[in-house]
Amino acid sequence: MTLELSHFSAALLFSLFASVVFGITQRSTAREQVKYGLYCFVMFVGGVFAAGWVMWLLRH
């Protein structure tokens, strides 16, 4: 059984795991951890979209 991910789904999966780790390690209370984890996730996904647009613009 193999798992085949597209670049986008792999980036989302990385964003999810990295955000969880950042939230847990960078904040002390559970509420702050969740808020910071969500913030990091949104910033990662936004970065993926921004990088995608920049690469598209460079290509065309």
C-alpha cells in the first residue's frame, strides 16, 4: 500500500503538522496554543498560494 500525495496535499500535510508543533512548543495555555497553531497554519497555506502565484508569474 502506497500513499501518493500531490505537491499541494503534501504542503497542506506539512503545514498541519508544523502548526501543531509550533502551537504546542511556543505557547503555554491550551487556548493560546490552538490560536497560534491556527495562525501558523493559515500563514503556511497563504505562503503556499503566494509561492504558487509567483512561480506561475515567472513561468508566463
